[in-house]
Amino acid sequence: MQRHAQSGFTLLEALIAVLVLSIGLLGVAAMQLRALQSAHMGYQRAVVSLAAIDAQEKAWAGLASNGACPAAGDIQGDWMGQWFGTGRVMTNAGSSFASSDCEYTVSIEWQETRFSIGETGDAFVYQFRLPEL
């Protein structure tokens, strides 16, 4: 009687294959998590940019109604009330609005809770100038 050599996987080979597969799947899951974090940070950056552009539009509206560049304080209260605070778009953000001779600087800082350890967010600074009439 002749014995045939055993063919197929051994238990050890199957366990190694499962281990390699699971490490690969963990890597894919980590990449997906990082992609979601980056997408959320991009969303927040877009919202902050819209808030800064809204401040510019309010300055233009003040220029159109008064015939002169409005002071930063005239714009800031209403603008901040619409964008920042409880129940608003940016709940965990702070901003500053400064002007000098029709030049305005809008600086917005927000707390990004999805950053990895050791990463920090930089403030978004938007500068614009209105024409002097």
C-alpha cells in the first residue's frame, strides 16, 4: 500500500494566514478612522472660513449704509451672536475682530477634539480691506 503525501494547509499555516489578514484589516480600520478625522477637520475649517467671509459681508453692509468703514465693535457683537456660542454653528470657538483704517483682521480659534495626541490647531486668520469713500 502506498501512502500519499498530505496536501493542503496545516493548522499552523491557517493561523498565520488569519494573523496576517487581521493585521491588514486593523491597518485598514486605522486608515478609515484617520480619513474621518481629516474630513471633520476640513468641514470645521470650511465653516470657520464661511464665518470669516460673513464678517466681511457685514463690514461691506456697514460701509454701504453709513458711507464709512464701520468699527470692528459695531460688527462683532451681531456677527459673534450668529456664529459662536451654545446652540450655534461653532460651540467651542473663540474669535477676535480688529480694524484699523478700513483694514480688518478676523481671527478664529476652535477646539478640535479629534486631533491626535501632540497635535494642535492653528488659528484661522482672515484679513480684508474695504475701500475708503
